[in-house]
Amino acid sequence: MSLFNSNLFKRVAAAAVMAPVVIFAALWENQFAWSALIIAIGFLAMMEYAVMAFEPHEIWDRMFSVMTGTLLIAFMIMLSKFILLLGIWIILVICLGLIIFSPHPPTAGARLGKHFVGVFLIAYLLSFAGLIKQLPDGGRWILFTLTIVWFGDTGAYFTGKTIGRHKLAPLVSPNKTWEGSIGGLLASMGAGALAMTYVPGLNWVIALSLSVMVGIMGQFGDLAESLVKRTYNVKDSGNLIPGHGGVLDRIDAVLFAAPMMFIYLYVAYTQAGI
């Protein structure tokens, strides 16, 4: 196989195109640009999930899942807490009402379960990537989060390929190993060391601690998406990104890493009175 046809080359080429766009949107002072990017990514990820979870004839379920997930992301990023909580409550009431008065409640209940998995596993968790931007130095913290994930993913890939022997979760993701996981965490710690050069006031204790916690959550997100794909017997969530699969394949780690980072920042800024 030639270099230009290899999967590794496709991964690197796709990353070289996407990374500058994401970094620019994260660091740009315009909050709307980052919010729009997150909503667009969420829309594409929800489309991939809907295709996995629902059969072609369940077109209304696919449309409802995508619409609900995308709106939830937009609401969480842009609306006040009261309106957001009210909106979620209304959606729950409507969904349960549709089940109760459905001609086949058990079947409708199973379909609703699929909707909830997509909406909360993808849309709800992805929203935290948008909320980080609203905090002080949010763009730099987003960049820190992404580098933890990117370094960890790269470190795990090459370490696992080179010395991986012991399976991490063979029933969920047979190719992942403990060696790869440890290599990924060490690489994430490298991202923490790098972050001290561009995140104001970040010391090495916080940098390395956050790198480990966020790195672990990133790997957990990777396994969570693998579980979803195994449930629906698919290898990739889509084929939009060469070498990476679908959008959901690319953001799976961020889905769990971003909430971890947001929680830390929210607590830290609250205690500091900011």
C-alpha cells in the first residue's frame, strides 16, 4: 500500500485541514463563531447517530432525534438556565405523551430510549464544549482540552500499535489495550506541560492533574462510542472524514472530556469569586 493511500496519511491530512479551523474558532473573540461550529458539529453527529439507531423506514424518528439534539445544544449554549430547564421539561412531557397515546406503547418506549441515548450522550455532553467558551480565557481552555484529547488519542494509537498486548475492554473495543491507554495518558500529560505556555496562571500541578482527569474521561468517551457502534453493529459512525470515519468518531473523546474541564473551571472560578 502506498503512503498516500494509507489510513495514517488520510488521518494526518484530514487533521491538518480541520485543526486550524477548530483552533481559530476557539481562540477568536467572537462567541457566535464557536457556538455555530459546535451546533453544526452536533447536527452532523446526531445525523450519524440517527442513521445508526433507526431503520430507514423510521424516517420521522431520525428527523426527531436530529432536531431535538441540535436544539438542545443551541438552547444550552444560548439560553438562560430557567428557559433551558423549562424547555427540557416540556420536551420530556411531549415525548412521554407520545408514548402513552401511541398505538404500540412498548415499541414507542424502545424508540424513545434510542432518542434519549443520542440526545444526552451526544448533544448534552457536546454542549459543554460551547459553555467553556463563555468562561474567562475560554478559548485557551478549549485549546487545552482539545490538545489533551488529540495528544492522548495519538499517543494511545502509536503505543497500542507498537507494544499493545493486554486488552483494555475486549468486548467493547477489541483493538484497545492497557499499554495504549497508559501511553495515551502520558501523551495527555505532555499536552498539560505545553498548556502552561499559553494558559494564564496554569501551574504544573493543576496542568498535569487536569491532563490525567480529562485524558481518562476522553478515553472513556472513546469506549462509550465504541459501545454504541457495537450495539448497532457498525465499524464507523460515518464516512465524512477520511481516515477518521464520521464526525462522531472524531468527537467521541471530547464528549466526556469537555464536561470534566467545565466542571473544574466552574468550581475554580466560583471559589475565586469570578
